[in-house]
Amino acid sequence: MAIGVISYKSKTDNILFSGSNVGLAANIGYMYEISPSIFIGPQVGYTGGTLVKAKINGQQFDLPDDQKEALHRLTVSAGVTIRL
């Protein structure tokens, strides 16, 4: 698990929208032994936060409650570990 700064930046034509806030990241996974030197396993991760303040072309403003920008991502992956 980690807590840190999560940021967002989007540029469309000549409009730059950006912001940052505190975010959370958490991952969990498990490895299954296939042989004494090979392991495989799934991993699930979540990263998320919410922008409450933003900047458009350098001008900062507070986002209203119904327009806060949610930044969430769920990842699913698989890995292989080879023990040498």
C-alpha cells in the first residue's frame, strides 16, 4: 500500500487542465509454485484519488461537489518468477 500525490494533466488544443491531490495505491498478489524454480501468479491493483482543485491554463479554482474529478484505476495482471 502507498499514499502519495496523484496528479492529472490533459491538453486539448490550447487548453491545459491539471490538478493533484492525495491518492492511494494498493496491490495484492499470490505466486503458485509450478516447479522448485518457476512460480506464476495473479495480481490485482487499485489506484485512486479525487481532484477537488484544478487549474485551467494556470488559473486555479475549486471544483463543485457534483463536478469533482475522480481518478481511479483497477489493474489485473499475471506474473512469472524464475529462481536462478
